[in-house]
Amino acid sequence: MSEWIKVSERLPEVNRPVLVFYLSALFMNPHISVACRYDGVCWRQIIGGKGFDNNPTHWMSLPAAPEAE
């Protein structure tokens, strides 16, 4: 599995699905959000394409899909 990458050091490829880590703007609790993407301007959720209200501090590539048995 990949390591967490600081957003301040490098952003993912535009529109590439990734995991993101952020502090909730409402509760200031740590969260991991599955399947987000950076569109070159802002972070968006893959499902629904909504803009992201939080600023991720780290991101990680999605793991490879499991192999069929």
C-alpha cells in the first residue's frame, strides 16, 4: 500500500481517485474520505462531484483491486 503524501509537497494527478485525510471543519476530528479527486482547482467527492468543505492535509493512492479467485 502507498504511504500518505503531504498535500503541501505534491498533489495527485488531476481527476485521479485517491484517499484523503483531513480535519473536520465542524468538529476538528481527523477523518479519512474515500474516493476523492483533485480537479486542478479544488477537491471533490467522486460520488456526486460535490466540492469538498475541508482542506485535506494528506492523500494516498487507492489500493489495487483484489484478484478474482
